[in-house]
Amino acid sequence: MNLDDCRRLDAEDPLAALRGKFILPEGVIYLDGNSLGVLPKAAPARIAEVVSHEWGEGLIRSWNSARWIDLPQRLGDKLARLIGAAPGEVVCTDGTSVNLYKVLFAALTQMKDSGRKVVLSERSNFPTDLYIAESLCRERGFVLKLIDDPAGLPAALNGELAVLMLTHVNYRTGAMHDMKALTAAAHAAGALAIWDLAHSAGAVPVALNDCEADFAIGCGYKYLNGGPGAPAFVWVHARHASRFEQPLSGWFGHAAPFEFSPHYRPAPGIARYLCGTQPIISLSALECGIDTVLAAEAHDAGRGSMAALRAKSLALTDAFIALVEERCPGRFTLVTPRAHAQRGSQVCLALADNGPGAYAIVQALIARGVIGDYRAGDSQMPDILRFGFTPLYLGFEDVWRSVDHLVQVLEGEEWKRPEFNQKLAVT
Amino acid sequence: MNLDDCRRLDAEDPLAALRGKFILPEGVIYLDGNSLGVLPKAAPARIAEVVSHEWGEGLIRSWNSARWIDLPQRLGDKLARLIGAAPGEVVCTDGTSVNLYKVLFAALTQMKDSGRKVVLSERSNFPTDLYIAESLCRERGFVLKLIDDPAGLPAALNGELAVLMLTHVNYRTGAMHDMKALTAAAHAAGALAIWDLAHSAGAVPVALNDCEADFAIGCGYKYLNGGPGAPAFVWVHARHASRFEQPLSGWFGHAAPFEFSPHYRPAPGIARYLCGTQPIISLSALECGIDTVLAAEAHDAGRGSMAALRAKSLALTDAFIALVEERCPGRFTLVTPRAHAQRGSQVCLALADNGPGAYAIVQALIARGVIGDYRAGDSQMPDILRFGFTPLYLGFEDVWRSVDHLVQVLEGEEWKRPEFNQKLAVT
């Protein structure tokens, strides 16, 4: 594959025009949309309208006139289309960690008299999920069990299991679980399944209801392009939605918040997963981001939600893998699964000798405008170079140029320069 | 007091120029800053810069280059000056309800082996505080006791008390507790004291360290002018700050989040009260709001933080009370305490006959551009008309005109029009 092939693929790409929905800095190839999505072109004007018109002019009246009051639900209904959920099943609110606390608490409450004591996850799950689970397990008398190799998951779904808590697409490796099979196996073992969709929503097809999942949460600032620290989302299967009072029982989850009753009475359905007053400016930014993903729906052509984006995502990551292997032979190990069914929308590489340099190579690429990121390894996992591919705003020429920059960084030993070896606070 | 007197007071007001720091809609007298503060003039440009420059151009790099990573602490340090706290003791993060959950959990953990089982609050406390306490008490084996008359508080501080949880200024009545005396009494009784500063921060002087309070939380979108659903804040006395792992143990509260360790190790001090990735756009808006309050510091002249704002606030509420009593004789009961030491920065009225009409009078005033709000009563509390006085952007002529509109609404029985008696979703 050469540059001309890539340009031809871009010319034939039915989604190419979607790049126009974003503001991308000049000279940047952005391969970090799995960490923070790009600014939607509609967002600055929409945010300015919310700030100057809805807040500035409407003031308190905007809770009614601008319909601030049900914004979490309206956004949830839009997002539902991307994750195989139904209208009324999703709210956009709080952060991913806080939402995980709500649903894991609810799941543990349901399992508290089951005699089952194990919450199962992966050691390489995103740490905040493990920290929240660690806290709740300690508090509520459960045991958090972490497995190192996802191949061992099916065997661990046994009679001790209370809750299987997984991130659908692994943040480090880009490996994607089979949500349907694992949920079915967890249910067959008598347990509940919680899915973190942080690297899935807007990135890969998700079918929560079809998979019969129990609870799901996810992130608004990655593939949903909602802005730094955007509100997250929470979904609960209809069979659970009205069964629990989640512990963060703030007034926005009350059945009638403006009755100002001193006693909590949970709202029916997903609204009870709201806690306090909702962040209107952030939610409005998130809506612009969700809309960019929904803009691809027109190309799905009956193949199901996210079909067009998924096809392009796989083509982009296939091309990246092929070009790295062709042009940097022997230098890297592919950490992300090669099989499409097991791959999210990112490609992670480790140095073949697992020696030093992964961090500095990423910094040298960033200095060239190719923005990926680095995740440190430990005794069980190598250091990785992580590249996210967002089909909404990336093309095949971007892939070709990224690999070309990588080749140059390696050939000239550019990455050994001291400035690329200084550690930043945030990696 | 007549209109000329009010104009003279405005001409002599050293804080009058601060009104220029806000964008107020034409024709509006805004008496609802205790519910949602006004848009700071600096906010639209600052938010646009964060959106278009820091997010749009800087992308993921802004966590380092724009110092997003310690924004909750930097804002906390600014806010600390307004609430009698020290630098490093406050973070701006999450919502008020979520933050209350963190600190009440921490307080209950500290008291779990004390044999004390009572969490004491007021029935008229803001409902979300009661809902959070109800949830945590049920979960953790405590009993939430609510008293109807705050005069009964001292007698209820006894050997059964674990935690005294109060809102410093009552959202319904505008009555202000003596934080120092009640904290000392709670401590003398062997209990901890949690203060909700939702209607205090930026509204009245607060001296958390001087009062030896244990925990405090508060709201960013009222007197701090942080925007709809702005992040809230949390303060913990230095003697408690590093003692607890709060349950919402997300990765931003980890001692080294970018080590991506699978095990939680809390950050030293207040940073452990952070949970997930922080909402950068909302926090940036909040900073503009906090800055508007800090702009009054130049007028404090050694009298202590908030002295100038407090003096004007009391003068405004005094004037409002006097004018209502003079011009609407016998129509209203004053719900807010007359004594300065017991008054926050709002005035609440009930109809003298406690008959219907409070809601409609508020709606008729809003239609005239005088924006206050209504809070429904119950068997123990009357319906109230609630008027917040924010000395940053209100003057004495505003007070005169508000009362004049109130007189007209009453005299013409304007409030009986059907359109003012239709209930809105949000009151």
C-alpha cells in the first residue's frame, strides 16, 4: 500500500465528508480520539448560545424555556441509538467513575443475599473502574478478583461469581470482548454483567439489549467528542431500572424534585440514576459531539447502527497495521488483536524488545504533529504506543503519513533527543 | 425611603461598579441569584477560549500545556479565600450532592465505632441533602433525625449524636445558623459537624477554620455565578483530610493517576476528594464566577473576607424588608429573620393569611421582569415568595423598583390572571 492507494481510498470513502464536521488544528494527525475527541464544528456556536442566550438572557427561566430540565434524558435518547438501547433507557450525567459506583452498588445490592461474593474483572481494566470496585467490595463484603489473561474469563464464571464487570474494549490493548457470549455465560453462571463502554460508544457497534446486559456506563469525551471531562452516561436494562434506589440519591433522581419533599421517592426508570443539578453547558457540548457520530447513520444503509463507521474503522486500523509491519519490520509487536471481531478502534504497539523508547517515540511523533499516547507497562504488561483511529475525522492518507513519520522518528533516532525523554505530568 | 433615597445610596455605593462585571438582560431585576447566578462578563470569552483554543487546538496536550490537570485545586485555592479555608484545603469538583455523599460517608466512617447512631438535620434542609443522608444512614446503620424548629438544635446535641449536618443558610427561609456556636456544641457533645454552604459561599462571611468545622461542601452556580449546574466544592479540615478513603475513589483522587496502577492509593490531602476526569469547560466557567466575587475583596479594607459584600447585602435586604412593610402593609409575613446575625442574603415572604396566590404573585412579577421564585409549603411550612439579593450586581434602585412592581401586582389583582396560575415544570 502506497500513498496513492491511500488517496484513492479516501476519494472513495463515503464518510470522508464527515471530517468537515470538526475543527482540526493545522498540521495535526490526531490519533488520540480514544482519549479526548476532537472539537465538533458546531460546538463553539452552540456553547456560546447556551452561555450567552440561555444562561445570560434566560437565566433561571431556561430550566423551563430552554428545556434544561430533561437534557440528560434527551441526550440519552440520542445516545441510545449508538449502543443498542431503547429511548428512555439512558441518561447522560456525572462522570464514568460516579456512574459505575451507582450501577455496581445496584448490582451488589441485588446479589447481597445470593451467597456469591466475587466481583470479577481484568487487571488491565481501566484503573478507575478497579478503584471504584475495590472501594465498594470492601464496604459491602465482596471480593474483587482480577484476572491477567482474558482467555481465562469463561472458566472464572462459576458459582462464586456475583458480578462480571468488564470494559468492552480494553483501554491499553484495544482488545474487544464478545459482550453477548460473556454476558450469556455470566447469566448462565447466575451472575450479573456490567459493561464499561468508555472505548466502545461511538467507536464500535454495541447492542446492549440484544446482549441482555444488565448495566452499562460509558464516557462522553472520547469517541463521543463531548469535550474535556464531558458528562458520562448510564444505562440499565429495563428489568432492573425501577428496582433499585441507587445510593447517590440526589434531588434530580426524585420522582418530583420540585415538591421539595424531605423524603426520597425515586423517579421511575432511568431518571433515578441522576443525582444533583445537571451541568447544562457541558451537556450541551456533549450533544454536539453525539450529533457528529449520529451524522454517520445516514451511511449505515440498513446494516445496523455504527455499521459504516465500523467498516471504516477496521479498514483504517488494518491499513495502519499493514504499513507498520511493512515499513518498520521487526521493530514492534502488535498488542491489539488482529482478528476484527476482537479489535476496537485503536492500535497498540509495543517495542519488539520491550526496551526503553516507547515514551520518547510517542513524544517525537507528537512534536511532528502525530498525536498518539503512551501507557506505561509493569511487570506483566509492556509499555505501549497507543493510536486511536476515529473514522469520523481520519482518512487513509492520515494513516500513511503517521507511519511515514514513525519511520522517520525511528530511522534518525530522533526519539533519543533529550526533550523527548522528559516526563510530563499527564502522559 | 423613596426612590431618590435609593438612588443616593447607589451613588454612594463603593461596590456599584462591580455590576459592570456581569451581563444582565435589559429590563430584568434579578432576585434569583440564590438559585442561578448571573453570567459574568468575562465568561463567554473565557469559555470560548477553552473550547476553541485549549480543546480545539491543544487537544489532549492541554492537560499539560493549559494546566487542566490541577484546575480543581487552583479554583479551590481561590474559593478558599471566601470561606475561611487555607490553600490546598478545597477542590472544585462534581456536584453538591455527590460531594455531600463523600464527606458524610467519611464522617460516618469515623463515627462507626462510637456507639452513636444519630445524624441530625433540619426537616427544612434542602431536600437533596436529606436524600443523600437518608441513603447513607440506611446503608450504614445510622438514623437520620430531622427537627422542625432550629431552636431545638442545641438540646438535640447529645450523647447519641454522631454527625450534625446542616445547611448554613436555609434555602427556604434565608435563616443563617451560628456556625461557630453549633460546631462547638456538636464537638462538645462528641459529634462531627458538616456544613452545606450552598447559600453561603459568596453570599455571607464564612470562617470554616476559625469555626473548627469538620467538613463542608457547597454549590458553584448560586452566589458564585459559575453557570447552570456548575461544579461544586468540598472542604475538609486538615485534621481529617488524609485520614479517609472516600468511597467515590476514582482515578483523579489517586496519588499517581498516570501510573495506571490497578490498586487505589489515595492522594494526600484534599485531592483524594476528586473522583473521575474533571469537567474542564464547566470548571473554567466557574473560575470566571469566583473571580467576580473576589473582585469585591479590594473593598474589604482589612475587615475580613466578604465584609464589603456582607455590608451591602444587609443594607439591600433591610431596604427590601422596610419597603415591603411600608408599601404592602399587612399583606406578608417576613419568613427571614430580622436579626442581621441570623440572615443570609435573601428575603422570604409568606402571605399573611397563608392563602393561595404566592405562586401567581411570583409569576406576575417574573412577567414584569422581577425574577424571584416560589417554594411550595406543606403542613408545617407556608408557601413562600423568595428573593435573593446579590450585592455584586443589585442596587438600591433595583430594590425600590421590585417593591413597586410587587405593589402593582397586588393592587391590580394582576396575579389572578390565568396565565400566572399555570404550574411550570420547574418552579
